[in-house]
Amino acid sequence: MNKAKILGMVRHALTFGGGLVVGKGWIDKAMMVEIVGALVTLIGIAWSYYAPEKQLQ
């Protein structure tokens, strides 16, 4: 699988989990959107840093 597919699945899993948390009333919708956006951004940065195709040989 490539980066775009995996990040897409992660984004959907985070959105699903966020929907459950919002449904339970633990946080509101705006906070969930900010948290999911931040996590996807951080995961993308980490992935880009550790990407095997960018390592020097």
C-alpha cells in the first residue's frame, strides 16, 4: 500500500473514533475536527521523515 491509502484509512479511523467520542459527549464536534486534523498532520510529518525511499544509500 502507498502513503495516500494508509493515511486515508488512518483519517477515516480517527474520524470514526472521534464520532464515537462526540456521541458519548466527551468532546464537542469542533474539538474533534481539530484533534483529527492535528493527528493526521503529525502522522504525515513523521511518515515523511521516516520514509524509506528518502533514506540515503
